[in-house]
Amino acid sequence: MRIQRLLSSICLWLGMSFLPLLIAQSVQAQVKENDQAAITRIPRLSEVKLPATNVNGLLSQSPTPQATPASGIVPITSVKANPTDKGVEIILETTQGTPLQVTNRSTGNSFITDVSGGQLRLPDGNAFTFRSEKPIEGITEISVTNINANTVQVTVVGEKALPTVELYDDDGGLIFAVASQATATQPQAPQAQEKPALPPQEEPSAQQDEPIELVVTGEQDSYRLPDATTATKTDTPLRDIPQSIQVIPRQIIQDQNITRVGEAIRNVSGVQRSSASAGSFDIFVIRGFSSGREGILRNGLRDRSNTGTPSETANFERIEVLKGPSAALYGQGGLGGTINYVTKKPLRDPFYAVEGMIGNFDFYRGAIDLSGPLNGDNTLSYRLNVAAETSGSFIDLLETQRYFVAPVLTWQIGKNTTLTFEAEYLNSQESGGNLGLPAEGTVRSNPNGKIPLNRSTVEPYSKNNRYTYRVGYNFEHRFSDNWQVRNAFRATWVDVFSTFVLPIALSPDQRRVERILSNYPDSLPERYYALDTYVVGKFNTGSVQHQLLTGVDLFRSFQPSYEGFDREVPDLDLFNPVYSRSPGAVLSSFRSSDTTRDALGIYIQDQITLADNLKVLLGGRFDILSEKQEPSNAETTFQQNEGFSPRVGIVYQPVPAISLYANYSRAITQVVGTTFDRRLFEPERGTQYEVGVKADLSSRLSAILAFYEITKSNVRTNDPSNPLFSIQTGEQRSRGIEFDITGEILPGWNLIAAAAYTDARITADNTFAVGNRINNVAEFTASLWTTYELQEGPAKGLGVGVGLYYVGDRQGDLANSFTLPSYFRTDAAIFYKRGQFRAGINFKNLFDINYFESADGDVYVYPGAPFTVQGTISWQF
């Protein structure tokens, strides 16, 4: 039966995968006609005879935006401004000489051009922005910015009227000839007799015609990134997606000196640390629910290896946080949200960077980032990130050593085909450990006094050594401007060698903690395999535009059996500890089962543009989830569940800068086990309703306000008739409001700020009281990080940063038996940039407050780090 279902699912996927291609063939003629009608062909300078002399002529030539050229993204490596006898020419210089496609429009006194298929990129791969204020008479500002992953926007703002602009295409790039208002208002000759304003050819005068560069390329992109691939698996601008998404770019990671994901997510509304993340796990609470092991993606593929040691950030380009269920594209995962780690990719131009860090608690870290071409025609390029770190901790006995290597190789097989190979190796060795402290003596009173927050409850011989290996590839092929396919695979192997001393209870006198030793003589192996294939196509049905995505993914998790044993360990006096005493007798031994988990998903999504300001998203996914356990001394058990996860959303834009959106989505998570009468558990189900508004406050500053409600049903709770078993009558609900704002307020002044109200409670349960708050979820949280860098003068490049983080009180368990108090933490930074050199000092917990990050019951309360200072020096060359 399983084989039949699998074969039928694969056949269904094949049919769905090829359906877009069949549709493409049936509408091919219409698509070609539409494309030809929509593309604005920019004339070569040698061909210009009757150029458009005002913006209205240009607008009449460009009815609809265009897709990215088949040759891929064209890098615009520099923007220059050359004065002419009529005004100024803005030149978008490209390295490929590839014609760019443009769409023109006007708003008030602003002439706006969207350049499809281009990106502002320096030779080192960094993005930049061009801005010139009052370059000529009558022009308020000219700006050139990246607005998404494949579009550059050119904006010319007239002081009193719509400016006069002419467009030309030359071997050097795209030229915008902007006339000054004084020139534009003079009587003009008939259009048929007019000649284009050519660049000066002979003896340019020092006053007017000498080429000048108003803005030197190199201004970094602000904190705002206008697109993220997680939400739709397409390069759709965030403003067009009916869901709340936040992006933490590399610039924030650098400014805050982030080396752990847990430090980064505090910048996002509604995301908090779970009990596990305070230790050695990348697991977080998003909108009131744990992300679990299923809520982490790496380059869009599921990654369950997020436990045991924090992920390495040395090769992170950005971190994307998708709020709410993502099951319609990615299958079972975090109900409150999904986090996607996007890693660095090879650059076609040489890039070399080295970084060194030092801090208190014996913190030392070094990293290098190398990239560039491997052959003359730039069809082979590489990237190599290497990091090494050694550190102590404010927790007694805890020491860490980490070594990380991540090579990437990209092969441009042809102009439409790219193959990228990726690998990672992380060697993480931890001695001691952080398993928290009892609630009595930290957040509750203890007759013996306060427990020092640096106290360790483990032993010096406790160890957690993990070796993680990842290899994979990403294949992309573009059939045409409108159709492409992506196939990605990754294999992850984790080997763990550990000896854990685990606190299990506090003694009746509240002075000693009782413990056991769990020892695993051999490796605890984990194996993960992820495969994803999908097709994306763009086509029209009449006046309605579609971007259709359909695909299939497979995920396998395999954990071979392992052996271990538990031993007695002497109790630890929390107020007068004595370590390194010999373990006692063996209490028990155990052998795990071979455990295999499989997930097959078939999904489809259609992004529909009904009008320029009205967009609809429809999607759904069918999942087959199974788990098999093969113990060495018992019968094999097998469980399979199936489910459908829909997703519906709508975006309405009353004005270009405002997006009103709403969405509905559902998700499932497999629950393994049976009830008393041997019935298999049904999957847990989650349902979200969300509405919100997104606003582009400027080209570099955006904000989002979201309202949501998520209900989690089929939650296991105690069976009143059979106390040793569970039934699925429990329910939990989270509702809240979130606000995020990110970007650049003024040149050099960046910020990322967030605030959230989260009401997460138990709404049905046989064990805990209805109305209890879900543990580790603060009702109120807020954060602000802002930096300012001097833009001119002798101190140009000097900057400061300030971070403010508020977390309200949280419950330590579902019984709500104790509370973690609220806290307000302050961070600060000072840095200096000079060319390719950067130096900075970061101060974390500036006022050295005592606070608690999370709890996992009354034995595991995790304190936050005290005052920490870290210095960084880096060079790019």
C-alpha cells in the first residue's frame, strides 16, 4: 500500500511539474505578443533620430514591467554623472554591455524608471546606492537604488514640474539625459528637427563638459532589504507578499557583532528565545509557539541539525523570518514561523576579507572570506569562508572551541544555466555546559540565599563534541525569460560524542541539586537528506498576470541506534560546590531504535496580478509523513499521516507606497504514538488569520504592522480515564500585534526597531488550567538598534550605535508556577571605517543588569550574560 501511494504521489507530482510547461506552450504566442508590446527598447546612440524629449513620450512606450533577461542579472558596477550643455547625464555602467529593459512612469514631479534585470553591485559584490541632491537647476534630487533582487529604480525629482528626460543605450551602459528646468522651459525646435544631446566629443571645457563623478561607488545598502525568497520561493518584493516577513541583512550582523543566531533574532518582533536556545539550540518562540527542529531552513531546504550547538554565522548573508505557518511551501514546521539562513554565494570579481575579534571571558575569533573567478571567462567562481573561535563563558566550567570551513563553487554552464556546489564543516567542542539553575534561589526565594548566576550544575568532564558535515548543490536553468526550473539537494551528517551531567531535582532543603550522568560511549549519529525541485513560470490569461510555481520535495531523517547508560552522580551543593567527584554505580543501560522519518510533499502556488495594485496568492500542499522505528529487541513500528495545507492571501495597494494585506493558512505536524485504544495520533493542526499594512516610508525605509491569530489543535493532553496515555483534546491559541521598521532615516543614520504584543494561552487541556499563559512568551517586547556614521569631514567614517531591548515577564512552565521577571537591556557600539578598513567595539548589557532569558521547568532557569565587551578589526582588499 505504501509503495502504491508513493508511486501515485510521484506520478501526480510529475503531472503537476509538467503542467506549467504545457500551459506555457498553449499560451506561447500570446506571451510573446505581450512581451514584445511591453518591452521598451532603448535606442543605441548611433540609431537615435527622433528621441523622446519629455517624460510623457517615454511613458507611452512602456505599458507593463518586464521579466529579468534570459542572460540573468546584469551588474551595474558604477553610476556616474556627466554635465552637458543641456543639464546632466546619469550613466548606469555595466560590464556586459547587455541591453536593459525599462518601465517608465511619473508621480507628481517625479520621473521614475524601473530597470529590470539589473542590480547595483560593486566589483566586490556589495550593493550601493547613488544619490545626488540639486545636481542642476530645477532638479531636486536624482537617485538610483536597488528595489528588489532584479530591479533598479531611477528617480528624477523636478523642483516645480515634471522633468525632461531622454534615454539612450550605449556600450558603456544606460544613459539618462536630464535637462535643467531652465533649459527645458525655453522654446524648443520642432521634434523632428531636434538632435539628441550627445556626450561631449571634443575638448571638454573645465567648467561644463569635464566628466565628474558626483557620487563615488561604495555606499553600502541600508538595513532595508526589499525582497526575500522564503515566502514564495520567487524574487517577489516584500511589499507584494500577503504575509509578515522580516530580514536581518549582513550589515546588521556586522554592526552588532553577531556570532550566534540568538543574538540576531532579538531584532525581530514576536520572536523570543525558547528554553533550548538559551543552551545549545537554534530553537525560538515565534508568535507564541516553538519553532522546534522543523522551523529552520538553510537556503530554502529544511535543516533539522539545529540542535546541540548554535549555527555558525560566518557564511551568513542574511537571516529571513517568515511569520506564521509556512507549510504550503515547506511542509511541517514551526507553527508560529520559519527562519531561513541564506548563505554567501561566489562573486565574479576578486574579493578578500579578514576579520579578528577579541573580548572578555577569553573570547578570541578569526575569520576570512575569499571569493573570485577561477578562469578567464568568469564561468567558474568560488567562495570560501573560514572561522575559528575559542571562548570561555560567564558560566563556570563552560569552554568552547569551534572550527568552521565553508567552500562554495559556482559553474556558469551557459547563459541560462548555473550549478552551485556547497559544503560545510563545523567542529564544535564544548566542555562543561549550561543547563541553567533552579528557580528557587534565582527567580523565587530560597532560605539559603541567592544562587550565583555564574554557578554551573554540571561537571568539568561533561562534554558535547559535535562534528557537522554538509554537502549539496543547487541547479538552476532558465528555459526563457518566463520559465525556469530549480533543483536543490543537501546531505547533512552529524556525529555527537557526549557525556551529560543532568540536574533532575532540587533537594528538600533547597541547597543541593540532584543529578545523573548520561554517558554515550560511541557516536550519536544523525543523518538528514533534503531534495527540492520546482518550476516557476510567468504567463498571462487575458489581462491577468500569473507567476505559477509547482514542485515536489523529499526529506529523510535517519538516526541509527546507539547505546548508553545512566550513572549516579553526587549531589552538588549550589552554595559551596565541590566538583570532579567520582560517579557512582550504573543505574540503567539502554539502546535506542533505528529511526527513519520521511516526508514527501507536493505543492503548487499561483501569484496572480489582477491589476497593478491588486494581487492574490493561492497555494496548497499535500504531505505524506511517516516514521519507522526498528528496535533491536522488539517489533518494528510504523506510522503514516497525510494532510493538506492551504494558503490564501491578498494585497491591495491604494497608493504605490502602501500595501494592505490579509492571509489565511493552515499547517500540520506529525505526532507519533497511539491512544489507549491503539488509534494512531492525528497530526497537530495550526490555523492562522492575519491582516496588516506595509509602508515604504522612503526608498530606503519601510515599516509593517500586523495583526494575527493562530490556533493550535489536536494537542496531546492526559487521558483522564487512562492516566498513562494521552488524548488529543488540547488546544492553544496565540493572538497579537507586531510592528517592525527597518532602513535608513537619513544618509548614515540606520535603524531596525520592533514591538510586539503576544497573548498566548491554553484554551483546552486536561492537565493545565485553561487560560494559563504559554511558557517563555512575554506579552510585551520591544527593541531598537540604531547607528549613525559621519558622512563627511575629517571624522568621516566614525560611527556610534545604541541598542535597547525590553522583554516583559514570562511564565516558566505551563502550570504557571513561577515567573521570569521583565528586563531592559542596553547595548552600544562605536566603530570607524576608512576605505576597506573597519574597527569597532561592541558593548553588550552595558549596565550589567541581571536577567533571565528563558526556563524549561523549575530546575532549568537560564540567566543572561552580564556586561560583555568585544572588539573587531577587519580589512577588505
